[in-house]
Amino acid sequence: MRRGPAPTPEMALERARQDYTRGNYRAALADAEAVVRSSASAPLRAPALVIAGDSAFVLGDYMRASANYTAFLSSYRTLPDAPRVAMARGWAKLRQGDVEHARSTWSAFADEFPGDTRAPLALILSASAASAAGDPAAAQAALDRLVGSYPASPYVGVAKLQRSLLALDRGDENAVVRDLGDVIRTHGSAAVRDHLAIVSALATPGAELGVQPPSPSAPARETVERFADAVIAMRPPKTTAAPSQAATARVLHGAILVAAKERGWANAFVDSLANRLFDEFPSYTAGPTLLARVASAAATAGNSPMAMRDYEKAVARYGDAPEATYARLELAEALVHAGALPQAREQLRRAAVGGDRSGHAWLRLAEVSQMMGDRREALAAYERVPSTLPRTPESLMAHARLLQESGQAASARPLLQTVVRTSKGATTSEAAYDLGRLARERGQQAEALEWFTTAANAAPDSRWGRLAMLDTGDALAALGRRSDAVAAYTKLLAAVPVDAWGGATAHTAERELAGEAAYRGGELLRSAGRHGEALNMFMTSAFFTKGSPTEGRALAGAVRCFIATGDRTAAEALYRELQATGAQEAVVAEARRALDAAAAPSALPRGTR
């Protein structure tokens, strides 16, 4: 404790200077504030405010420091110490937790002292404070101003690096690659070192006074490999404050984007870098996403080993936690691609347990189980798919098919109707055809006709469109509209490709349908007594089905038509041809009975029975 008469302001100021120099900050603060409270003149009061502010700052009394700095700046802004005090006031506000005032103080510094060597640093700090305050637009503006107004500043590299990180936060990967690529080519890893020093100073009380502008250096033209290695080498110890760890990880994230832009996501170096980020920065939340992105690209490129290794790594870290759901889904896809369906199904079963993508997992589990022939599990998984989950028409069709095969036609109909509403072409045709078939099974022929017509119009050249044309004729016949039915069968025949008439094997399916349509049309015409037209239909059917078991059926119909028209000779000749085809015994016997019924027994040649 000091004793004796109260010192004069001059003595108190000198003693404060000496105590500050010796590190006796409490005494320095007391004496300096005593000068401030006195009626001392400006030449004494101004330095006393600075010493009081600096002493309070070192002691961690940031509110007191800020008050003294603010008092100095309000009265002595033109003095040489004003720029340094303004910078210090920003730090004091930051340490108080008043981030917005810190930002505005540093921003005002660049306005008021644009020629000061600390102006670029003030803009960097203003941007950092704006980011911390959740104002990325203000941060971007400060960094843009630095790059535009101080192009020769050694802080330009840091500013571009920080701009790339802002772009990373908003998901603008092109901007990340543009700015960080320039940092790598022009400024190198030195910009990262300076950036990390600022991050550490912002997070660590006491480190701020050591932040100095970096020395200008020659351009450092680094490759992305050298840059990434340098960034990882700068990784702070695990005991270091989390902000420094996160800052390093974010820069490495940006380097991965640059490398992927140059070489592609499935590149071995990009894969290695993503794995290092994942392994060495386990708390960085974007790490698993990047690793899964590399794995996805590898799977697309056909590199299944890389894809599965990366997916399995991500899955192993999170186990059954919700964060693993996406990785499990992607791993399952890679396994499906590799033909490992049982392993894929196991991953999907675990992914379906939780996570915001569990609905997708249930849907894919249903599809994979269906691929494996496990109808029971497929149906159970389909039941767990949320009704709000968007589904492709193909998925709905697969589900509807499974329901129909399981005897649950009523449950299949709404799915099929959705497909008709939301799809086009062959998929619409298939769904409409199934709806028509289901309606016919319920005896609702008029509804069946509508669906078959829809199917035929949606894709007339598709398999389902042709089947629908055939069944359109059946529905019309069932409704008693026989002439219209014959017209429908004839329309199907007219749509047969020219190559199919020539017997091309590529058109076997079309030939079979044409043969069936001609036969059904022939039966309708024969029952109507139009035997000549019926005969043409039956012979057309025999032509399209030649060599198949159904050829005999058509020939038997033609035999009956020849009999009806009185041409017994042609009927007998065709009957012998029918026998030679190896047709079913019942079909041959029916034709024989028709011949017998039309002729007297004495008139038949011997040996034809």
C-alpha cells in the first residue's frame, strides 16, 4: 500500500506508466483512473485513459477496459494512439460477448483510418465477428471490401480463404473452388496459417495482442496435395480449443472440393483426403457426408471396393444411430450393385430402424426383398412405407404386382390408379391393363373395357398396349357387342409389324398375340354364321402360330368353316394337315366329329378315321 501525500496527476501518470511496464497492472489501473477522475488536462488525461484501458484489458476486466477506450476515442480521436485504441476497443467488446459492437468498431476503423496498416486486419476481424453474430452478408461485404480496396495486402489470401469458407457454409461449391483454388495457387498454406492464428486469437483471451499482419512473401504456388498436407500438419493438438480444430477441418473440406473439381469425386487422392478428414476430425459433422459422396461416385464409376469400404467406415462409426441411415442406404445400393442382396437387405433392415430417411429404407427393403423372392418381408416392408413418401410409378407397379400375386387385389387397385394418373407411356398402359383385368375378374365388363381402352391408347406398340387391344375385344364380346369385338381383333392384326408377318423371331410375342386375336375373331364370326370371314381369321391364326401347340386349334376352326361352306374336300385335306401338326388329341377328335357329323358314313374314305 502506498503512503504519503496524494500524488499530483503528473506523478500518478508517471507511476502508472512504470507499474504497467513492470507488469503491476492493478496499481497502474488505479493510478491511471485517478488521473482520469482528476481535473487533469488533456495531455495527461488522454494517456491515462489508454493505460487504464490496457491495464483493465490485461486483468480481464473487459467492461472497464471498453469504458476507458470509449472515453479516449470520444475525446481524442485525432491523436496518434487512436487507431490502436480503436482496435483494442473492438477486442474488449468481443471479450465482453458484445460481438455486434466489436464488429461495428472494427468496421468503423477501416472507414476512419483506411490508410492505417491495420485496416485490412480490422476488416478481417469485422468479418469474423459478423460470422460469429450470424450475419454472413456483413462478413462477405467486409471481405469483399478488403480484397477490392487492399489488393496488395498480405491479408488478401486470408480474406479469400475466409470467403471460400462463407461459400462453404451457404453450399456454393463453385465459389469455394474459385476462391480457395486461387489461395492454393497464389498464397499457399501460409494463408491458412494466418487464418488459424486469427481464429485462435478470437477464441483465446490473451492471444489477441499477438496478432500482427503477416509479412509479404513471394507467391506460393502449391498443388492441392501439398496444400492439404500442410493444412493437416497445422492441425492443432486435440487439447486446443474446438474453434481451431473446426477451422482446420473446414479448410480441408474446401481442399477436397477443389481436388474433386479437378479430378472427380471417385479419384484416389480425393478418396484419401476425405478419409483423412473423416479419421482425424471425427467431430466435424460434414466428414461422413463427404465420405459418402466419394463412395457414391465410386459406386457410379464401378469401383465397388472403394464405395463399400467408405460406406462401411461411415456405418461403423455411427452404428445404429440416426446419422448412419444415409450411409447404410448408400452401402445397401453398392451391395445391390455388386449382387450381394442378402448383405444389402441386412443394411436396409438396420437403416429402417430410425433416422429421417427410414421411410426410404423401408421402401428399398421391400424392393430388395421382392428381388430375392421374399414376398412376405416385401409386403411387410411396403406396409411401413409412409404414404407421404414420393414414389416412382415403377415402385408402385412392383408393389401392386406383389399384392395381386398375394391375392390382395383390392389393395392393389389404388396403387394402379395412382400410376395411371402420374405416369405416361408403357407404365400407364401396364397399370391400366391390370385395372381392366381386375375389373373383368369382378364381372364389371364395362369398367374393364374403359381400362383396356386407356391401356391401348397409352402405348399401342407396347406389350401391354397389344394385350389391352386383345382384351378389349373380349370385353366387347362379353357386352354383346360382337361386331365391335371383331373390329378390335382386326385392329390388333393390322398393327402387327411387317417383320412379324415374315416370321422374324424378334417379333415372337407379337405373332402369338396376333394368332390369338385372329382365332378369337374367327370364333365370333363363325358363331355369327359368317363362315367365309371366319375361315380367313382361322387361317391367319394358324399362320401366326405355326409350329406351336395352338396352331391345331386354329386349323380345327378352319375345318369347321370348310364343312359349313360345303367344301368337304378342303375340310378333309386340312384335317390331314391338322393330324400332322401333332395337335392335342382333344382338338383332333373334335375336328373328326365335325367331319363325321357332316357326312354319311359310306361316303368317308377308308382309313381316315
